Amino acid sequence: MEQIRTTIRMPASLLKDIEKVRNPEEFPTLSDFIRRACEHFVRVQRRQKLAEECRRLASDEDLTSLAEVDIADYAERMARAERGEL
């Protein structure tokens, strides 16, 4: 995976707050902690957009056929959508 080095600016108070909650065993460096936080944020945003799109599409649809869907296939499609593959 290609990685790009970048610099971020943040208030000193935010850095102090991060250090208070960062577990050094799980996140040995500040960079590790911020990377994981950003990954989490992106996942949450994708899920919210997907949920909004599903609600928008479902508002005009008869969802009774969803009861007959292969749940394993549906879960795989949701996982692919979350990863941005759809």
C-alpha cells in the first residue's frame, strides 16, 4: 500500500486531549492513533451515506421482496459497498 507523508496542524489542547486517551500499547505513535481515527471516520461516513441512499431508495419501494433475499449474498454486497467496490 502506497503511503504519503503529510503534516497536519492542530491546536495544542487537542494534542493534549489525544495523549490523554491514546493507549500507547495499542497505538505506539501519535501517527498510528490519528491514522486509525481517520480510517474509522471514513468508514462511519461511508456507512452513513450508504444508509441515507438505502433509505432514499426504499422510500418508494415495496420491501416485501427483501424478506426473500439471500442474507449471505446481501451481507457480502453491503461489505463490498462499504469498501467502495460497488
